[in-house]
Amino acid sequence: MYVKLTSVDRVITAINAAQVTFISPVTDGTRIRFGEGRSVTVIEPLEEVIDKLSRSEHVLVD
């Protein structure tokens, strides 16, 4: 399932929730990491990102 978020340059970004390996708060919002060193920073706060990802088909947060 894809989750729609907003990148720091205000472009809508679709995230494949199944590929997320790590999320962390940063000054600009939240950094979402994927395998192979790929990442994207979005403006939504960490709590909102966790909520959106956990509502997808894939359970990412216990």
C-alpha cells in the first residue's frame, strides 16, 4: 500500500509502506529510510507518519 506525504520541497510523495525500514525525526520533519541507503524527508511530524504508515495494509509499528 502506498501512503501520500509531502516532501520538504512541497511535492507530493507516495511511499510504499512495505519498503520502509526506519523513520526518524529531523529538523525539517521526518526522514523515512528504505533499503540500499535510500531515504526521503517529509514535512509531516513523526507521529503523523507513524499513524499513516500503521493504517496501511502492512503493520509497521507494534
